[in-house]
Amino acid sequence: MKDGAAQQIAPPTEVYAQPANLSVARFMGYRNVLALDVVQRGRRARHAVAAPTSALTGMRKPPAGGTRAAVAFRPEEAVV
């Protein structure tokens, strides 16, 4: 719930693995959230990070617009 409206109605495993939006991801409490520039779009968005050879790729939820996006991830999802 946020502002009196349900944000996601799904089984717990789905809410954990695929939060519907940033509010649900933050509610789950253990996600890192970064604001980054979007450098490529499609079904998956690619986000630039500090080093020119590094990037984050992930599912867009909801579809992003503009040149900036919030990226939410768990530490165990990071690959070095």
C-alpha cells in the first residue's frame, strides 16, 4: 500500500523477486537504489555507472522515460 492504493498484488515470492515499482522495492527493505543515466533502451535498460567499462542491465518496471532512472538491486544480484 502507498497513499491508500495497492502497489502490487502477487504471491510473496513474486513481490520479493519482481517488485512492481520502486515503492514496492523500497518496502521490501533490502534493495540498493541508485539514480543513473540511461544509455540504452529496449525491453531491458542499460545504465551507465562510474567506470566507462561498467554497466548495469535490468528489467524496466514501469517503463522508464527520460535520461535518468532509479536502479534497485540486491547485493547478491551484483556480478563483478
